[in-house]
Amino acid sequence: MNEGHDDEDDPAERKMRFLFQLRSRGVTDPRVLAAMERIDRGLFVRGQFADRAYEDTPLPIPCGQTISQPSVVGLMTQSLNPGPRDTVLEIGTGSGYQAAVLSGLCRRVYTVDRHRRLVTEAEAIFRHLGLHNITAQVADGSRGLHDQAPFDRILVTAAAEDPPGPLLAQLKIGGIMVVPVGQSDAVQTLIRVTRTETGYDYDELRQVRFVPLVEGLGPT
């Protein structure tokens, strides 16, 4: 007998546990929690890891990438503090989960990835969810999107040795970028960069581990 199995399969119960996990790990912004409640992470995790979609853990996705653990998605979004009129650039579409969460918090999301397969699969989920304020494209994320700049917010979901210069240049005055910084084979530090009239202010947020930010496009 599997006592409690019905509870684990109950969507309301599962959602309540999911949100409790987020709160217990420091995601406290009501707007961020509401956005993450609306977006079902299970839609972005497929194959053999599908049954672990609601755990607070990173999971493998195609092209050697990962979907970040929900609490890190929440903490990065909370640190980014996107406003309802903001235009946000995300570097590293991956599964599309982070962009989907951002879409409920800002006016428009531009998201880029070097892997065409990931962009195509994420776009299909965005259409399924009716998220019409996301523009996804294949591009070299280290260079940003010059034609759409400047951005109110930039979120980088891959680790660079330093905040990339082209991305800093595409940030509006008063804008915020959240980026993991550090060597790809070591623990990295999540940094919040705020552009000021005279330069950039840097705040260290927490230790994280992300895949490295790679220049150029992935194999087609």
C-alpha cells in the first residue's frame, strides 16, 4: 500500500508544498511567488526527470544544459525586481521556465540561447501558455541584443568570469543586471549590478553554480 500517494498527486497539495519550499529558502516577494505559482514547472521538465519537476533541485535538459532549481529562479527574479513596465533581457533561455516566470512581472521579455533546439521547444511552451510578451531567438548571449537595447533589467543564467561588457553597456541608467560570476569549474557568486549615472554598483548575493556562458552559437 502507498499511503499518502493521493496527497502527493493532488495538484493543490503539490503547489502548496512547492510554494512552501520557495518561502523557506528566502523567496518572499509576493509578486514573485504569485508568478511562480502561475507557471507550472512540470511543463518544462520532460523525460526521465519529469517526476522530479517540483523538487527544489536543478535538473538536466537537452543540449547539456540544466533547468535551475526553483528557489534560485525565485531568488534571482526577486533580486532583479522587475517592474510591470520594464523590458527584460534574459541570457540563456534553457527550458524557458525563467522567461515564463518573468513574463508575468514585466512588459516584455527578450530571451536568447545559443541552442536552436532549446529556443524552439521553449517557444512551443510559451505559445501553449499564451505568453505573448516573450520574444525568443537564437543568438550569442554574451553579446546581448544590441538592436533592442537598452534594457531595464538583464538576467544572465550562465556563469561568466566577469559581468560581460556588452551586457553592461545595454543596461539603462538605473537598470539592474543579475549574473553569476566565477570560474565554470568552481562555485560562483551571484552578483547584482546597478547602473548609475557615473558607473556601476556591485552587490554580492549568494553562492551558486551555473553552466558557463559560452560565446558563439551552438551546433544546429
